[in-house]
Amino acid sequence: MEMLCTLRSATEAQHQALLKAPERLQDFLDDEEDFGDAEGVKFLELDIGESWHGLQYLMTGKAWEGTAPLDFLVRGGEDVGDIPSDEGTARVFQPAEVKKLSESLHALPLDTLRGRFDAGKMQQLDIYPVLWDEPADDADPLAELVSYFAELRKFVSQVAQRGHALLVHIG
């Protein structure tokens, strides 16, 4: 089963509604449920696909740990519902946390990310999707991760500017 990551902005009303009705998470992610929030209809969304674990590693230097807030793709936030760990996670970060995250992402030099990239070590640590030393179609996995990081940094900044919460869903 593929484990893909989607990030989405959420208003405070949507955040609270998700915590009260986690069974509606998939409808929210599929844009079939806005919980009656007119502001939330103008949501922001970013799909980073399978790159989430590689980004986690490059941002923190760790597979599953790290220092907050840069470990946000795999830890932190408030759980939405009770999702079995082998089926992924859904967590929401408060607007103040999103602002700190945005600042941390902007302070993280691209040279740090590039310096942490080691396909063999990532393979050894089982960094998902565990294909780091087998690039397909002449793709450059580091260039792809750096590109996703730039998109992620811009996205989180936009969510922070709106003063919204951030939902991180891996599943």
C-alpha cells in the first residue's frame, strides 16, 4: 500500500469539527465536506506524495524523531480520530504552531538538506519508499526532494499568513 502525504489548511471551525467528527476526515480531504465554513471553502492543499519520509529525514537528520517543529511530517500536532498506525496518520497543528513551523522552514538552509542526502544511508534506515539508490527514469531523488521542500516551505508560509491550522494526512 502506498503511503501518500497530503497537507491542507483548516479554519478553526473546521479544525474543531474534525476533532468532533473524525469519521468525516476522508470527506474533508476529498473536498466533499467543509463543515459549513465559508472561509474554509478557499482552502490550500499540497500533495507531496511519497516524498514525506525523505523530507522528514532531510529536515531533521532522523527517520522518525527530530526536533519540533521540523519533525511535523511524522510527529506532533493533535491526532484526528483513531487511525491504525499501519494505515497512516492525520494530525492538526494550531495556527501558532504553523507560524513557528513556517519560520523554521525558512531558516533551514538548502545546503543542510543537500548535505544530509545519502541514498545508501536512507536505504539502510528504510526511509519510505526505500528506493533511494535505485532512481527510476534518470530521476534525481535529491533534486526532487529539494523541489518538494521549496513547495512545502511556500505552502506552510501561505497557511501561516492566513492564520489557519494545518492538517497533515499520511495514508
